[in-house]
Amino acid sequence: MTARILDGQAVADRIRAQIAQDAAAFKTKTGYAPGLGAVLAGDNPASAQYVRMKRKACEQVGITSVAHLMNANSTQQEVEAVVKALNDDPAIHGILVQLPLPPQINEERVLRLVSLEKDVDGFHPINIGLLGMKGREPLFTPATPTGCMVLLQEAGAQVNGANAVVLGRSNIVGLPVALMLIKANATVTVVHSKTKDIPRVVADADIVIAAIGQPRFVKGSWLKPGAVVIDVGTNRIDDPTAEKGYRYVGDVEFETAVDVAGVITRVPGGVGPMTIAMLLQNTMKAAQRRAAFG
Ligand code: NAP
């Protein structure tokens, strides 16, 4: 069997085109554009690049963005003051705190301070708590896990009643995606660094979400034939044949997995583009919510 390759870029482009239409209609109706406020503290080049990409994506769909670029020595008080100012700014509908924050900053205290209505990253402990509770719904869900769920839908996966294995239990990907799968009635197993015999666990999975940051870790021979495989991993590996001397690979060994899976995503071009599309979608939703409730 050769898997159908799910093109995350194409799905994300379609969603972004819809958001651009929604943002234009919103501006016509209200007289102002949806607004995103980004907070970046420190000099991590990857974080700076992510914030640039997110702001560019905002611009492309008609969402206004402002960035607060703070140095690596910023204090807790300074970062919190910026978040409070964004909470109070009526032109800002969504707040993005780029993680990780510098080590002297208490991340949880900062995330807890973001107004629930502006929590477009979905990382506020109340939104995460609501995600985990039966019969409750968070205002926003985190971008990368939401992107995985949309890709499962695009794959035509039957999530209800499926055995799903999530590799990774981080606050930003593994844990929230596991909670979303439970809400969608999958039977979920979460694999982490202490899990024994991972190939045996994966063998039972109709759905595999790989988010461990280990290049090409999941082998095709582990997979149940026909499984839907969503590869979140984004790992930089040396490659002298590549122009830059490196390239990105996922947590799944694509070349062997593609022969066994039913549907599979690629790295790059799978989950990555969905993450930004979901952030834009959450920001649009926050603006619409604000306009509806005043
Ligand atoms: P993280 O915070 O480092 O968490 C890694 C998780 O994987 C942990 O739960 C860890 O277990 C588990 N793990 C690590 N090595 C393992 C092993 N050998 N066997 C089993 N479990 C193992 O990573 P993250 O932030 O969730 O990111 C995961 C990957 O997704 C990375 O490659 C990252 O670049 C990528 N990512 C992509 C996007 C995107 O938009 N495409 C967004 C976010 C992240 P313990 O809990 O036991 O330590």
C-alpha cells in the first residue's frame, strides 16, 4: 500500500483564503481590522523567525499585528506590563506570547495573565482545563493541535471510536492534542520518554500523532496498515547535499511509513503551515466574538 499524502500547505492556503474574506467582511462591517498583539522576549532566532512569519501571515489576510520585542534581560514585571497593556487595548483581539520565554520569567504567570477572550494561543490554564473537561468547551484551542485535528478531518479519518496514539506529552502539542482526541471520542494512548515498547503501542493505532522532536523515530514497520499518520516533528538534520547544509525531517521515517500508512503528512508541508492558519483563525474568531459581545 502507498499512503495518500495529505498536503497541509494546500489545506492551510484554503483556510487562509477564507480568513482573508472574513477579515475583509469584518472590516467593512465594523470599520476596523482584527488585531493581533505579539510578545517576544529574548534573542532566540527561531522565536524571532516564528513571530516574523506569523506577522507576515496576518498582513496577508488583513489582520493588523503589533509586536512587542523585549530584550533577554526583561523582568517578570516588564513582560506582565506588556501583556496587561495588550489586554486593555481595544484594537487588539488576540495575544500571542511567543514561547519559550527567558529563564528568569515565570511562563505560567504570564500565560495566566492573558485575557481569556484574547487567548488565541489557547494556552491559558483555564482554556486548557476546559479542553480537558467533559461537557465543557474552551474559548480557544492551541494552534498546532487544532491543525492536527483539521488534518485528520481532511484525511477522512474516523476519529470516533478509533485507537489513537499520541507520541509526546508537551503542554503545547502532545497533551492538548490528546485531550482533543478524547473529546472526539478516540481511545487515546500517550507515549513519552518513559514508555516501554513503543513499537507495540503504535502497532494498535488507527491514528498516530507524532510530536516528540526525534528525527525519523517512528518506523513504517511499527504501523498498522492503513493508519492515518500526522507528523508534527520538525527536526533539523545535517545534509551536505542540501543548499544550506541542513534540512528538516519529521518524527516519522517517511520513506518506510508511506508504504504502510493509509494517509500521511510530510515534513515540511504538513502540520507546520496549519499552525499559522489556526492562529489566524483564532484571531478572527476573537475579533468576531468581541464585535458580537461588545
Ligand atoms: P517537547 O516539549 O520537547 O516534548 C517532547 C515530548 O516527547 C515529551 O513529552 C517527551 O517525553 C517525549 N519524548 C522525547 N523523546 C522521546 C522518546 N525517545 N520516546 C518517547 N517520547 C519521547 O517537544 P514539543 O514542543 O512538543 O515538540 C515536539 C516536536 O514537534 C518538535 O520536533 C517540534 O519542533 C515540533 N513542533 C512543530 C510544530 C509545528 O507547527 N509543526 C509546533 C510545535 C512543535 P517526556 O515528557 O517524558 O520528557
